[in-house]
Amino acid sequence: MPITIRPVELKDADEWLILWAGYLEFYKTEISQEQTQLTWQRLNDSDVGMYGLVAELDGKVVGIAHYSFTYSSWAKSPHLYLEDLFVNPEHRGNGIGKALILALDEPARARGSEKIYWETHKDNKLARSLYEGIAELSEFVTYSREVK
């Protein structure tokens, strides 16, 4: 059966939660239940500006992608930022991650975006092998710091 990519819907809550937990576990991080609920609410509130896609295989949600748009002082239209991408480990290697990323072209085009970008951990070799086949590695280094 082919992969179906579509916007996240309220009916996806249980399957999304399982994948979200897997994503957090993969990155060895924990967030509060309140933040998880807030993320879910944001993904389902069109006024917030945070969006989600799911990948379905045989009627089951097996992958998720969360994105938003960011404005740049260097571009006329906003860029699409892919914040979270996760595919159930049992279904990796079947083109689901690639399908989710390529599906972002549609909302990007709809907003006039000319660029889609994302980050991953430097040691995430499996993901990086996918990304290097469909995108260019940026020459920029990302820094972050906690607000004090």
C-alpha cells in the first residue's frame, strides 16, 4: 500500500503521541506532559502557525513532521522550518521520511517560500544519509543559549 501524507488531525492523537514519545526518546530528552499537550494543541490550531503532517501506511500513522514559517531579513517570503521529523523505527528505510520532507514543498509553495531548512544532531548518521540525498548541507553552525 502506498504512503499517504496528509495534515495532522485530531483523530491522530493516540498514534501521534506514540511517535512523539519515540522522537523524544531518540533524542534522550524529556518534556512535561503539559508541553506535550500544548504542542498537540498548537498543531491543531490553525491560528498558532505551527503545523503537522503525518505519514500513513496501511491506515496507520507511522511518521510525523512538524513545521512553521520564519521570516528572514534576507528574503521576501518566509522560509519553512522543519522542526521535528520522526518515523517509526519499524518503518524506516521505506521512503517515509523522504516523503514527509518532500511533501513540505506544497505548504512552502503556498506561502511563497523558496527555502525549507532543518537541523539534526551531528551524530544522526541515518537521518543525515537521507538528508544528503535531498538537500544541501549548510555551511553555517547553529548556536543556542538559554534565556536568563
